[in-house]
Amino acid sequence: MIGMLVIFWIVIVVGLFVGLPFANFAAPGSTLTTFLGTFNILFVLGIPLLMLALFISRVFLRSNFRPKWQFGLWAFWVINLLSLSMISMMTVKDFQHSNELGIMDETYDINSDTLLVEMERSPYTDSWFNFGDEILISDNQLVARSIRVSFKKSPSNRLEIIQENEARGGSITESERLAAAIDYTCQLEGNKLILPSHFTVKRGDKWRAQEVRIQVLVPEGMYVDRNDEGSRKIYDVEEDREYKFPWYRHASSHLWQMIWANGMIAPEYVADYKKEFNLHRWFSKIRLEGTSN
């Protein structure tokens, strides 16, 4: 039992120090605050584990070891708990306001009936220090892959691309400043919309849930094709509910088409679904003839 507690303690220590680079971007204040919070967590979790180990040794191992410094240790635990609570409240306060900032809103006329949406391949794909699917640490900077792409009907019946940056902060002013500081630019080259795979938060700056939202307003009749990287970042599609539509984050093999009346459809997927549906309906009953051994 004591061995398991030791292993658990080692796992906590390793986990905290592995997550320390990200904590430098998320925690309020300076690096000193980050280190203080880290050590607060170590003592808040470690002291109860130590006291539990001493209790187990007395009950099950018949040990008579009763340290006189137990009261002082619990007092130190309370101090660390209070310090950790204050840092936690400061961190939450730094995320309390949200702001969206319009970056671009452009309309285009392209000489093609198909829009190709291509997201660049991330050079950080094989990084070890990933925190979820959208955040990683590399070269002393935070790499954010928080890109949200949506497709809707164009009210002007022209191709329109809208970019909005969003960030949180301790105040409206701070959240607006962080949103404006996001370095992310999409480009339309011919009929190809090129999207960067990420943006970065430099060392010394703070991560406050920054993200980029790209809205593609598609005119009637236009087809949309995507590469695999782009498909994974699709957040929403205004689809025609009268037809079956593929799961769009893993469906780059199907062309989409904007139908003005109700929204986007995937013509090939609809045709394949109808064939499969008719096949199942046609062979609703199967009779097997022959002898069995």
C-alpha cells in the first residue's frame, strides 16, 4: 500500500513538471507565480499522502512512529492550500471576459465552380509536448491549432470569407488586445482558399483561449472540396436536412454543393446512400436452400 502511494506521488511530480511549460502561458503574473502554484500543488497533495502513509504504517505495520511535527505540517498544508486558492482565483479572473474582433470580410468572384479549401500541414505534428489536440509547446512558444471553419449560404450569392479572432482576458480591453495580437492570415489564390494550420503565442505572452473563426459563405451551385487537414477543423456546415450528409470532419473524399433552398449537400454521398437504402429494401427477405451437416 505504501509503495502505491509512493508511485502515485512520483506520477504527480512528473506530471506537474511536464505541464510546467504550459502553466507558464496559462497562469497569471510572472514565472514566479507559476513555480509557486506548482509547489503549492505538490504540498497540498503530498502532505496528506505522507500522513496517510504514516497512518498505514501504524495500523498495519505496528509502527510506533508518531512525529511531533504533525501539527506544524498540517499548518503548512493550510498555508499552501490558501496560496493555491488565491492563484486559482487569479487565473479564473484572467479568463472572465471574452471578445471577438473582426479581421476580414471580403467577397470574391472566382472563375471556377469549385472552391478548394486547403489547410497547410502543421510542422509540429510529431511534437511530444501536446496538451489536448489543439495546444502544444515548441521552441519556447505555445502553438495553438484552435481554428474553426464553418460553411454557410451566401446571402449575396457571391463567395464571401469572414475571419474573426476571439480571446478571453481579465478585462474587455485585454481580451481585445489578445485577439488583435493573433497572427493568422488566410489567402485566396485562384479558386484555392489556403488556411495556415496554427498560430503562436510568444514566450512572455499569455494564452487566454485564443482562437480563429473562418466563415466561408458559399454561393448557390458552388462545389466545395477540402483536404484532410482542413476537414479536421470544420466546426459547422449549414446542411440541407432533407438529405443524408457525411460526418464532415472525416469526409474529404466527398464533394459538397451549396443548394440555395436549404443548404449544403454531398451529391455523391446522397446517391450512394440511396443505392444502399434501395438494396436493403429490395433484399428485405432472404431464403436459404440446401442441407446442413
